[in-house]
Amino acid sequence: MNKKGHVLNAVLLSIGLGYLLEPSGTEETFVTILMIGVPVTLGALFPDVDTEFGKHRKTLHNLPILVAFVGFPYFFENLEYVWIGILTHYVLDVAGSKRGIALFYPLWSEEFGLPVGVAVKSRMADLVTVVVTGVELVVAAIIIYRIPQASLELGGQAIGTVLG
Ligand SMILES: [Zn+2]
């Protein structure tokens, strides 16, 4: 995808995440959208820096880069949420465009993509971006709402087993 597609994806995703995390629709929702939206949008723009530095869709489009951004906040207590932008950039390139990304670079230069994308300059690109964002939000909703519940149930069962 081009920069416009990545910004559209990041902004829509952040609005959706804001409502998932703070469904009230009050000021808190908008503060959450702003808090998440700025770092996510910056993160979503970052991988394509490799059009100028390094090899495009390789140097900054791989799992080691994602892991580095996931880990960064734990060590330095900043850049939280930037990894969400990096991840959604990868997802959009893999699922939304014809060319894939080199997930295992620099170990392996093979580019991986799904056979469902459209050409970056296609008129369908915006529609595909919105659809991919929708799927991401469904996954996010399942993670946000289901996993705590599932782990609570598991925890409850474990406690029940111990006490029973
Ligand atoms: Zn890219």
C-alpha cells in the first residue's frame, strides 16, 4: 500500500480501538483515540522508510523489527502502541497488496504475501484497506473481550480444582 492507504488504515484502526477500549463515546473515548492514534499512525508510516534506506519491503518489513518495537516500551517506557502501527502496516502489505514482505529478513529474503491483494495503485485499494481494517478490528475485539473472559474462566476452574 502507499502512504495514504497506511494512514487511512491507522486512523480507522485507532478510532475502532478507541471505541473498543472505551466504549462510552464520551471524552474518554476521544482521548483514547488520540493517545493511540498518534503513535499508531507514526508506526504505520515507519516501515516504508526502507524505500529510501535499505531494501523496500525487506529492511523494515520483517518480524525482528516488529519484535524490537514490541519490546522497546518494556526497556525504555516509551513508544507504547507504535508496534500496533508496524503490525497493521505489515498486515495491510501482506493482505491488501499483490507484493508480499520479507518477514524473516535478514535471515531469508523471500517475500510472503496472501493471494488476495490488489495492485497498490488500483482503484480498489481504499476499499481493500477498509475491509482489512474491519477484519483487524474484529480480531482486536475478540482479543480485548474474549481473552480476559477465557483466562478468567480458566483461572476460576484452576482455583476450583485447587479448592475442590
Ligand atoms: Zn510497506
